[in-house]
Amino acid sequence: MQIYLDRITKMVGALWRLAVMFVLLIALGPAFGFAQSIPAGGADEDAPSFTPLPPPSLNFYGSPGIIDMPSGQMLPDGQFTTAIGYFGGQTRYTLTFQALPWASASFRYNKIKNWNMGGFSTYYDRGFDMRFRLHKETRYWPEITLGLQDFVGTGIYSAEYLVATKTLNAPGFGAARLPGKLKLTGGLGWGRLGTSGSIGSPFGERPAYDPSDTGGKPAYDQWFRGPVAPFGGIEWMPNDRTSVKFELSSDAYVTETQTTSVFERKSRYNFGVEYQATRRTRLGAYYMYGSEFGITAQIQLNPVDPPALMHSPAPHPVKLRPSRVGSPEAWDSKWAQSSNAPLRLRDQLEPILRENGLILETLDVSANSAELRFRNLQYMSFANAVGRAARALAQVMPASVETFRLIPVSLGMALSAVTIRRSDLEALEFDDNATDALLAVTGFGDAPQIGEGAVMPSDLYPESNFSVLPYSTNSYFDPDQPFRIDVGVAFRGRYRPAPGWIVSGTIRHRLAGNIADSRRYSNSVLPRVRTDLVLYAQADTTLNNLYVAKQWRPGKNLYARATVGYLESMYGGISTELLWKPVNSRLGVGIDANYVRKRDYDQQFGFQEYSVFTGYLRTYYDFGGGWNGRLDIGRYLAGDVGATATLNREFDNGWTLGGFFTMTNVSAEDFGEGSFDKGILLKIPIGWFLGKPSRQKFGTTIRPIQRDGGQQLFIPNPLFGQIREAHRQALTSQWVRVWE
């Protein structure tokens, strides 16, 4: 109990210091508010006083900054950046994501040569940063940001800072008539950023860095403690491509220059020049600390700014029906009495759907309504697919058919039902408020049972396909080789004998790679459920998976799955899942239960002795705005019990970036380096690069360290990922695409 009380006390103390610093910075804000010239004639106080700036450049830590010091600016919302920087025997690789307009997160990997403390010739370190904007830049106020650097890591780069940046139009800056723009930055730093030019320790002493610490835990007791020092800098941008930088650093690099001999520091001043080589790539060269030259390369991507514009065939216009008064015979419903009518309409509809990237599963028609079940093979947005399906029905259905019920299907399982009146489509297609107006009169609900009169294509089942695809397997942060990769070719076959059934298998053949070359074998004290990846990488040709699965709808708002076979490269067995998810609800709750045995290292048909029962109660919630979260509570592959929290942000075009962490009953000491499992999730749609509609994505999971605690089974085709895109929240958030 005392341990928990101590942790709570440390956390409260850290939050108190954050609150004090926030009030202090607001009070001192005008001191940072460098005056910006006002055009002759004054300014309209009601008009916007701040024009958005180009994306800021990054510092050596991969965050918006000057050279080695941070700045107060934020990246554009949703921006994803990668940065590589080198100086003085130090290489830093950083991924940064602007998760919200006012908050960003960074993951960084550091390589330090000549680190002769603790027996390291070259030292590798990982760390997380968070930045929070406290005040947005206005006419008189600068952009003010609070940062926590390396707050989850070993702590050798640990720092906190408050920083403000003001952008000036250079021609109006005093008597100087400089072209371009000027950015002025000033801030206060603690930790590493408080070691040079300190002006005191207002919040007490800072605990010393412990080189034996395995890291991975927030250091609440350090935040804003110890010496504080000012830093600042100037960035002059004579044009859109070039910037010249000057900086006063508050980092003395004590460990690198005094405790160890990484480089020699002779000055507090840094100088640099940067060049925007392409729209997304920036290069920089610098003279650092009076003794070292440095270079950086920065790549910035944004989901809303694709490299290729999306091109897809224009949808068919909504075919208008003839006037009921002028052509009453066209509205006659006697056609519905013919037993051949559903087959004839199916045959007319099927090629139109295929032309639009959709597959007809079933069609059920009556005199006044049509129910279409279809697969979406092409569009990232199901709203796009629903719109195309509705237009296709309008091309084919007799005039008396007024109601369209559109049911997306995944692996034979109905996901939802979208009900649209045909007359609304006809009336609103060219309306100025078409999107909102159609949404207001569209119904969303659970899919009904297939009607007795429904017809399907005669050649739909059984269905088989075979594909040959490239694959890659990555291994991160091996101290001998920080990034390892295997690449090869995957042969995948699928057979679907009936709706809801699938038999699938994948054979992989490695063509090149170096994961198997690692000599870092597991030292885990837990069952080695993941840390023996190197042993699984020895074989060139492997059976990656081979399984039989059945999906079905056991009741209203319920979805079920059962899978048996070789589920993934390391485990085979039985996996079952039941999910409750109403179409119109943000909330979903599921339970899965799995009994698996560990596969042989050659990934053929044999098994090892280790087996485990693993399962979870999963809660899903859509927060809106592209944010969705998941909480898993249950038993993991190593037999440990705990919970995993995941938070993702998904953009309209399919980009997904998020993070997760897992806490179980495994102690930090037994878990090993990193203390607990955590990581970053990234998925990028293929269509974003190609400019063509596609449902394919590629992505990766980046863990600071791969250990055995908190590890889950990789299950083929989990239910929630299939259904959420066709439920109301996802459909309405992208409803504008119904007209595309």
C-alpha cells in the first residue's frame, strides 16, 4: 500500500508543478509577445489576426524546434514526421505524430558512440516525448508550448520545458528591411535543458540519473525539478525553401562530454542552414557547440495531403424515373408478379456493380422495394460503396421500386442495413445541401435475415482465389543492428465453399534478410512466447498460416466467429469470438477465447510442448472525430493477467496511427527492459500513394522492446475490424462520399 501512496504523491507533486508553470507562463506571456507590425490604418479586432504558417522545421530531437532546442510551434493537425539527425557521434531517429491540433507525441531511437559509461562502446536508447500547446499564436501573443522529453525511457535525455515562439514579417521588423519571415524563440528548460546557464532550482532538487534503470516508466518525481536554464534562438526564412538558424543552447551535455567522451563541447552556440528539397523533404547542416558538424533529414507527411490525387471512374448519375402522370405504365407494378423478374434484374445489376468495384451477394425485390447485399472490394469508405450501390439500383430497378435497402457484407456476414428512398436520391443529387439532406432522411439499422425470395449469382459459391504478394518482417532495436528485415514472396490461397465459410493458407519464402543473423537470444524469465523470433526466422520456406473459419450472425446486434488451424507463424489452435455491437451505438463489447499451442521453429506442421488458454473481454468505443479506443482485459500468451488500452486516430482516407500499453501482473523486473509492453501502430492505405481506390493497407507495430509479458495472439479476420466501417458512426462521418 505504501508503494502506491508514494506513487500517488509523486504524481500529485508533478501535476502541481505543471499547474504552477502554466500559471507562471500565462502571467509572463506578454514578455514573450514580441510586437508584430500592424498595417497602416489599424486592425479590425473582430477579424482573424493570425495567418497559418508553413509547417515548422524540426530539431535534432525530431520535434518542432530551432537546432537542438525546441520551439513553441506545433505541426499541422495529423502531420506524421520522420527525422534523422547526426552530430558528435550521436544519431537520433524520431517519429512524431501531431495527434491533436494542440498535442503531439514522439518516439525516438538514439545511438551514441564512445559511451564508455557502464561498459558500452555504442549505447542504444529509446524514449517518448509529449508536447502540449498552451496558447495559440495571435497578433500579440506567441505560440506557447509545454514539453515532456524522454518521460518514458531510461531518462538520459529526460527534460521538461516551457517555450514560446513568435513569427514576424521581416519587412516590418524595426528598421531592417529583410525579405521573408523571422521566428523568435525563448524558453526555460529543466533536466538536460537546465544544465547550462542555470538560474536556480525553484522546485527542488532533481533525482540523479540511474544508469541501471530499465526505463519504461514515467518519472513523475523528476518533472520540473532541479536547475532551470533559459534558451532561445532565431530562425530567418528569406524564402519558402531556405532558413538560417542561430541558437543559444541550455544543454551542457554533461554525460557525453564530462562523464564520457562522446564529443568535446566548447560553446553554447549553434548555427545552421536548412533547405526544403521537396514538398515533403527538408535537409539541414549545422555547426554545433563550437566543435562539431551536424546534419539532419526530415520527411513530413500528412494524411490530408496525398502524393497523388485520387482518381476513380465517375459514378453513374442517378437515373430519373419518368413522370407518374405522364407515363403511368412505367409505374405499373405487375412486373413483380413474374417469377423471372428477380433473376432478370440480378443479371442486369451484377455487371454494373462489378464495374464499380462491388460484388452482388443477394438481391431481394418486391413491387416497391429492393434489398441488395454486396461486398465492397474497392472503397476505403463504406459510404462511398453505399452511394455507388444505390446509383446502380437506380439504373436497373423498375419505377415502382421506391425503397432501397443496402446491406454491406464481409465474408458472408451482413454488417448493417442502410435504407434510402429513391425519390430522395433523385431530388437531392444536385442540391446545394445534398449531403446533410440525404443523411437526415436515411435510415441505419441491423441487417434482417435473408428473404426467401432472394436470389444470388449462380457462380458466387464455391469461390476460390490465389495470389502472390511480397511480404516483409521487421525486427527493431537489436543493439547489434537496430533495424533488421526479412523480405520475400507469399503465396496465398483462399477457398469459400459457402457464405460465412473460409479456408485460407499462406506459404512464405524468404528471398533476403538478416533477422536470422541476430545473436541476441532471449533472456526472458517468462515463457518465451515472443522473444524467440530469431529462432522462427531461421527457416526460408514456411507455412505462415492454414485455417478454417466460420462467421455468422447468431442474433440481433450479435456477430460470431470460430477459427481452427495454424492461426499465425508462432501458434496454432482454436479461436472463438462473440461480439455485441448495435449499428447505431458507439459502444461495442466482445469476448474471445482461444486455446493454442506453440508451433515448431521451422513453421511446418509440428508443435512444441507449450500450450496456453488465452482470452479477453474487449470493450470498443468510438469517440468521434476519427478517434476510437479499445480496452482488453484478460489472460495473455505467457499466462499473465492484465489489461491493454489502445487509442487510434483514423482519418477519412484510411490513415490510422495510434498507440497502446499493457499492464499485467508481471513485475517490471520480470518483464525486463522497458518495464511493460507498449508501442505505436501505423497503417497507411495503398490508395493514398497510388491515387486509386483500394481497401489494401500496409503498416507496422513499433515496440520499444519486444518482451514476453502482455503478448496477444494474432487472429485472422477479427470481427470488430470488419464491422465498424459499415456502422452508423463511420458511415455518417464520411457521408459526403456517398455522392462520389
